[in-house]
Amino acid sequence: MAKDREEFNIPENAAWALLICIVGFFAIATGVQFIMTVEKNMLFRSLIRPSDIFLSARQQAGWYAIGISFMASGLGAWIIYGTTELGATRPISWWGVLGYSTASAMPAILICFLGPLIRKKVGAEKGFSATDFALSRYGRLMHLQVSAISCFYMYIYLVAELTTIGNVYATMIGKDITGTESESYTTRIAIALIVATWAYTALGGLPASIFTDKFQGIIIAAVVTMLLFATTTVKRNRVSRSEFNDGTGWFSKGFEVLVTLWIAILSAEMFNQGTWQRVFAAKSDKDMRLGFAFGALLVCIIMLFFGIMGMLAYSNDRESYDTFQKLAYLSFFDLLLPLDRTWHFLFLALLTTLAASSVDTLQNGLAAVLSQDLVKHHLSANWSRLIVIGFNIAAVIQAAERFEVVPLFLVADLVCATSVFPLFLGLIQHDIPIFSGRFFIPAPTELGAFLGCLSGLAAVIINGRINDVHRAVNFYTGKVYERNPNLAYFWLTNTKADGTPYECALCGSKTMHTFIAVPLIAAAATFFFSKLDLMLGGDRARQPFLIIPRLDAVTAESQGGPIEANKSSDNIQVKQFDEELIYDHIKDDEAKEKV
């Protein structure tokens, strides 16, 4: 029998008090740490003109700090909807939950291998994020491309976090989040969170984020453990083995979701500059590898917990979920509802901590995009603070529109999938001989990589035409996401052959095929256009395609930058050359001879 829907009833004032106490604690802890680590006569100067450490926390964090920080910052409040929805959707269940859990952990495993290479290429003493790799390996054009995509992804992530935490608070005080009744309240919650996290990150920078992650990690682990016992031991939530087996399974639809999630999350997280900041914050390559591996394990375990909770909720009341009296993405709330109000407060504290940790990481990540140029040109870090304020304001406004979280992430994931290969294929710095040396796969050029990114975007638009998607609409609420036929398919609102929607936003072979095709097309196009660029431009194709004089004219001391190739009879040797020479190359004909 379907059960009547009940509501949470935390007093609104108590919810506000909890929010203020949690973010206030993190702000106070950051302030104390700032005072203790900065000389007294330098406090004001460090606040007004912060050092390189403010932006990078360079080589300060050990493996444990890196692991806890990755876990705390990578698990946002959104997890209460993501894996639980897949767990409570029977055709997806086990494959979907395992896919989400392992895919969320895999970026850290990949960084264990890529991180040392990127640190070496950029310079452990100079780098801040993966955008710096784009600049040093390719040049300004790819730097701008990667920066734009990184900012887009982190902005969408920020909107998703603010949307989620606002909805959670509204749900916990008994407000309806499907109508307009709670819009004002959720917006005020989002503003409070974003202002508090900006304040302590503006004070302490990346070191403050990593420092607070230690507290946040402990809170997350403790509350998740307590919720595990509380939700599974209450009589109303108990499920027999046969009920659980009937409510779950290993289905092909779930495997399609697993494949989609692996590609989508791996692609997107490679553009999360908050994660890449921790690559340069690690004391050594060993600390970085151990830390990210440890963080990946923690993330996978916690994601599995929420996914299995979704399965338990569905198995406990299949009829209500099958008839949509209960919604899969709210399944964890259904397990939480029978518990004493104390547990509701603990749950709200957990979600607030998750949101604060993710939001402060994203704010630092957005600041990191500008860090290289700020330091190189001796500009104030206050410019990055101002840029983050702009993103914060836009994110609060966007969060007030209450887009569903999973579709939001899908848009960002697909955009990132268009450029992940063009960026990281830059690790190839020598032509690769094939067919006994008769032919070569070229080391990508900047123009080739940029056109590879554009080819990935074109592949999405063409997929939309093939799948006959001309407008993006939520099939259940009727909300229109996008009317432009060229942009509509980025929302991946695919339907089955009979026109009915799939079981979830991530579901369906069309979505899976899109995520497989787009990055592969972008990779192939990168090689194709790089080869064409070299055929037409010769060795000059190895030089930066775009130069911005005010940014790229640096002192003779600056090394690194785009690559120049000296071609021998059977290979191309790649070396670094001075960025000043690039600038002179444009201004002076004699410099061309030197190049």
C-alpha cells in the first residue's frame, strides 16, 4: 500500500541558526588560522595584497590533507539527489549506483597519473591549475578556450550546489519546493551560504579551503556513519532480503547509465580547477598520488552509501515510487522522515557542510583561472576576488530559477567532453610513427587542438539533428530549458522510439552514444587539423596561433610557453622557448630568422 506523504517540521529559525553556526565556525577557524600563520606586522598587507600562497597553497599539503580535501570538496550537497535517484529507479539500480560511485572517484585516480606530468610541464613552482598547462603547452588561444570551459563548468556546479542546498532547507522546514511558495526562502539560503564562503576564502584563499576541508571531512564521515545506522535500524525502514532483491537488479539500461557517467564525469572533472589546485598544493608527487587515491576511496564509499539508501527506499515502498506518489530523487528523505528530529538536524548539518566545502572550492577554482596572469604581471589578487563576486551574483540569480540538478550537470559534462581530448592530447610532444615510420600521428598544434574543440561542439549539434531534438523540455514539468535548435541537444532531453521519456535524465542509449561519439570526434579532429596545420604552415604551425601583446610580452626571465618543433628527417623534437621571443617574432623580421 502506498503511504501518505508526510512533511519535515524543523522550525525555520532553528534552520537559520544551524546554517549560521556551521558557516560561522568555518569562518572563525579560517580567521584564527590566518592570524596564526601570518606575522603580526604583515596582517594588513597580507589581507590587501595576498601572496602566491593565497592563490596556490603551493607544496604545503600532505597526502592526508589532499585526500580529505578531495573528498570534502568533491562531494557536494547534490549527492543527496544523484545516486539516490539511480538507486530508487529499478531499471538502473546496481549498475547505475556503481557507475556513479566509481565515476565520481575516477578523476582522482586519473590525476594520480596525469598530475605529475602536468606539474612537470607547467612547473611545480609556477603552476596553479590545468589552464596553465593549456597556456604553456599550446598558447593563448587554447588557454582562453580551456578557461572558458572551466569557468562554465564550475559556474554550473556552483548553481547546482546553491539550488540543492536551498531546496534541502525548504524541504526540511516543511515548505513545498515544486511551487513558488519557497522561492524567496531558498534564494536567501543561497545568498547566506555564498556570502559566508566567499568571506572566508577571500580572507585565506586556497589554504583556507584546504584547512576547513579537514573539519568538513570529519563532520561528513561522522554524520554519514550515524545516518547509516539510524536509517537502517528504524522499524519502518526495514526491508527483507526478498523485497530488496525484487526492488533491485542488474539491467542493461543501468549499464548504459554507467558508461554515460564514466565519460561524463571524467570529462567534466578534468576542468574542475579546484581539483587541479590541489595538484600544485601537494608537497610532492608521492603525496599527491597517495592523497588522491585516498580521496577516491572515500568518495566511492560515500556515494555507494547514498545509492544503496535509494534502493532500500524503493524496495520498502515500490508501489508509491512506481505510481509517482513518491519521487526517486527524494528517496533518501523518505528514509529520513521517520527518524527523530535530532537526526533531521544532523542531516541538515551534513548537507550544509557538503555544500560549503564544494562552494568554497569552486570559488577558489574560479580565482585560479586568472592566477597565472596575475602573478606574472605583478597584479593584485583582489582582481580574482572581484571576478568571483561576479560569478557568485550570477549563480544566485540562476539558482533562483530552480533548474533540476542532474540536467544542469549533463549540460556542463557534455560541453567539457568536447574539449577534454584536445587539451590533454597536448601531453603528446613528439610525432608518433606508424606503419614502420612511413606516416606520423602529429603532436597536436594549438590551431589543431582548438579546431578539435569546435568539432566536438559541432558533433553535439549534429547529434541533436539526428535524434530530432529541436527544443529542450522537461517531460514531467513542461519547463522549457532551451528553444534554440542548435543548443537544445546539450540538455540531452532524448526520448524512446515511441516518444516517451526515459526513466531518468541520464538514461538511454542515445545519451550514451552521444557521450561516446563527441570526445572521440574531438580527438580525431585534433589530429586531423594538426596534420593539416603542419602541412600548410610547416614549423610555424608549432608556434602560438594567437598572441595578446599585453599578456604575452613578458620579461626575458620567463621560461616555458608554447612549443616550437625542430624537425629532423624522421621525427619532431619538441622544446620550450621563451615567450618574449614569440612577441619579438611578431614585431621584428629579424626575430623570425632566430625562430
